[in-house]
Amino acid sequence: TNRQNAGYSLMFNVEKVATGLRYGVEIKDRKTMLKVHHRCFGGTEAVDWLAMHSLKAFSEKENADMAQEPNERLRILARSAGLLLAQRLLETEVFRQINKKSKGSQNIFEDPQALFRFREDEKAGPVLNTRHVWNCRARPPVVVAADLVHKAMLLHLSVDSVPPNEAWPEWMAFLAVAEELQMVDISLLFRRAEVAFFLNLHNALMLHTHMHRGTMAGEALRGMRSRLLKLHQYRVGGQFYYMETMQQRLLKSKPGARGGGGV
């Protein structure tokens, strides 16, 4: 956090906050009316956790005595920061709301009935390229996809154990290109470019899936084929694709067709 005039501007690392929040809230199956929502958490619980850690950060910034009760101003500031952080995590699709907003609720995160689910806990599988938010302009989609496959092959040839870890520069380079997919624009791709893009993306996601799950050489996967196709996803632009979706898009692709096909 940085002090500006009488207030603060809040700066945070999405990945670190999301990881901390995931351990800070209770993820479990919850029932509303007659419907059971699997592996979700309450919005108010998330804001409480974020506000608590914001209060700690603000108190440290002002060199406040941690043994004393924080003053009302800091409490209000921390609560506001918690709401803003929760909204930012929602906007960057770290998690999504899975039920409807209650009548009369001003903010979804102040609604005691609002439930959310992390992308990692979706049935279609976790999104593998959203550990960090890509804030820069992306290269042309076909270039990004081709570079992703190239780095995936280099990674496959350079490592002798799975799953990979952050100590490997090849793995971090691969992840950086995968995260660039968040900002690509595929809406103007002509048919051949679209086919090339999704073919490369499909192959890269397949390799990424095997790296992520720690597939061993010689492991029997024949019976898992259909499950593997929906095990993990990539965020591409503002939509989410897993391998099965990419295959469907390629099969339905026609000359001049553009857009659509995301989940």
C-alpha cells in the first residue's frame, strides 16, 4: 500500500492474494433451497478475511501498536479495501458467483447468501494460465499459440521429471506465454489462421495438462481420454476453452466463420 494525501492506494499481487484467500475461507458443499452447490465459499467470509489482512497492512503502515485495538478509521478503511479486493478478484475471474443475488442486496459481497467458486474447483477443471494477470498488449494470436507450442516442446525435451517447478526457467517461460493468451483477440482471425491457432493451442494445452498432473512415461491413459479433454482450461481473451471445446470448434469451423465457441 502507498500513502497518498489522507488516504491510501491499494496495490496487490493477484496470485498471492488469491492463494491466501483460498486457504483463508472454508471451501465446502453448501445447500441453498433445494440445490447443493459443490466446493464453494461465502462472499462475506472472503471479505472478512481480506479486510482482516488489509487492516494488518494499514496498521503496519501507520506503525500502530498491534497490541491495541485499531481505531474506527482504519477499520472502515480495511473493510472498504476488502470489498475492493474481492471485486477485483471477481473481475479477473479468480472465482465466480454461482448463485443469484438476493433481493435488496447492495453489494454481492455483503449478501450473506452469495456463494462463489474458485476456477480451480470448477467441474471442467482449473484454468492453467491465470496464475498471474497479463496486463500488457498481446502479440497476434497465431504468433502466441505457435510460441506456446515451441516452448512446450523445449520444456518437454529439457526436463526429466514431472511435475515441473518454478526453479526451471523453461517452465516459467512457458507459463508466461500461456498467460499472454488472456489478452489475445481471436475475433478477426480468418479460417486458416483460426485453425492453426486452435490446433497449436490444443497441443499446448495437452502438454500442459500432462505436465500439470505429473503424467509418467508409459502411464496407461486410454481409459482417461474423455476426462483429459475436460480436465483443464485456458483463458483466451474473455472466454475459457478446454481441449474438447477446441476440437468442437475445429470440427465446426467453416470458411469465413468467426468468433464464438468459448465456455
